[in-house]
Amino acid sequence: MASVELQNIRKAYGALNVIHDVSLSIEDGEFIALVGPSGCGKSTLLRMIAGLEEITDGDVLIGGEVVNGLTPRERNIAMVFQSYALYPHMTVAQNMGFNLKLSGEPRPVIEQRVGEAARMLDLTTLLDRKPAQLSGGQRQRVAMGRAVVRNPAVFLFDEPLSNLDAKLRVQMRSEIKALHQKVQTTSVYVTHDQIEAMTLADRIVVLNQGRIEQQGTPLELYRQPANLFVAGFIGSPAMNFLKGTVEGVDGSPAVRLKDGTLVQIRMERRVTSGQAVTIGLRPEHLDPSGTGSPLTGQTMLVEPTGAQTHVLFELAGEQVTAVVDGELPMKYGAPLKVAVNADQVYVFDRESGLSL
């Protein structure tokens, strides 16, 4: 195991900068998720750690050693891709032990490591099968097993679950989490799926246009987003945003929306009277039976999901989503009244987008 440190990393393709002066410290044994929209630079950053992408400026350190000039093999990392990249003519055991064979490890050592990894990933009964005889989830476990047998200093995951169906993704998330808890190897996980990041990572790094917007534990990013971008990216369904103006700062501070609705906000918010702001409301905080600022609108869409129902309604000229109890009767076109507590209202400066 080893720590990973990025020092003022920059990547440019000619005049086009795609990674802008990124610095990040990853502790030994930590599980970090890099998240962000497509094109934000997360996979490029991962490939620079792996040595698959040349660094324009800055340094990558693994275990305290600068590895800019080292090959991927010399960096002692193992990478798991979204494509399984298994050799179709080899058995599971042969696929898992192939890199060890190339490294000149003796056969008893290869068999021992493959056996240990197979037991860890529940692949023991599949060792003699070919990839064509495996399901998608089993193939992904073999790809992870191939990485595990090398005892790498760092695991790198590049959207490994993208090719799996929804049910299998949930199962594989659990297996990756269990794997990390067993081996405690430093791991960097790239995904565009913030649910994966929230459930897997010790710490999440949110990227946007090649820059770090915010980093922290999953709950820190959920409860204390630094700006509008992070607030809109973390959380599912996504946070609702409404424009308004601050009133009553000296007494009971609130934000008046375009339709006149008043939404109470916390007293300690750093706002001034008349300030143009954007408020954020998480769908799960809009409660039909709750207390707080009342919000009323017309129901536009009802999506039952079982235990919960997602309701889209119109408020202050915007479409707002609420997540309510699945037992509550909801009807298209009917008025909907919900309430939100002041301490659950996020406030952002309209111009800068920063949290207030």
C-alpha cells in the first residue's frame, strides 16, 4: 500500500488545457472517488496517475516517490477498466495469473495468489471456465481478481460498472466495497454516477472542467456543498434551484421568490437585504406533512417508485421535484402543498454561485 499525491498537475493538448493545476493528497489505504460530468477530466487524471497519459506539468508521487518517468508496471499499480479486457482463449485462473506469469513468478506462487483472490471474490468454482461462459458480473470479478493477485500499491478503477445493468451494479458496488475493506489498498475510483461515489468512497473529489470544485466525505458534500455546481451534482434526485431576493435580515430572514412566496432561511446566513440569491431545496426535504415555509404548486408529473413517489410540480415559474411517501395519494393536475424547514434551505450567491 502507498499514499498518492498530485502536485500542481496540468495536462494540455496543444493550446487546450484539460487539467488545470490540480493538487490532491490521498492517504495510504484511503478510497477516493473522482466524480464529475463527462469531459471534466476525471479519467485523464486517473490515466496520468497510472502512467498511461503524459503529464504536461507537475508531479505524481506514489509512496512518496516521484513516478513521472516510470512506466505503469514500474509504478506498482493495478487498473480495472469498464471493459473487462479478458483473454477469451484463457481460463479464469489463467487470466488472473497472466501478469504474474509475465513477471516470472514461479507457478506455486501464482497458484497460491490466484486461489486467495478467487476465494475473496467467490470465483473458486469458476477457475476452469472461459470468459464466454461467464456473466457480466462474473467477468468483472475476474478483472478485479487479476488486479488483486498482483498485490499492487494502488488500485485504479475507471468506471468499472458502466457496462452492467442496474441490479448488477448494486451487487458489484457491494463487492468492491467488501474488497477494499479486506485488502485496505489505496484506491482511486472514477465514476460519473454520484450514487456509486457516495456509497463507496471515504472521500469524494468533485471535478468540473479540469478543476477541483470541492472535496470531502460524502456527507460533507451532501450537507455543505461549496457552490451551485456541487449542490446540483451531489444528491439524487438533484437539488431544486429557485431564484429570489433576500428580505427581513434584521428580523426573520427569508427569500422572496418570483411569485411572492416567502421561504425562511437560517439566521446565520451571510446575506444582506435585497441581495439576489438562488436557493436550493432537496426533493427529500419537501414534506407534505412537515412544518416550515409552505410551498404550493400544481402537480405536473407523478412517478411512483414503490416506497416513495417523485412528484414534479410548478413553483415560482420553475419545475420542482419532491420525494414523498409512496402511500400518499398523488394526482396529476391537483394542487400540492409541501413545507421546508429553514435549516434545510441552501442559499447561494446569484452571481458567483458560492454558498452563503
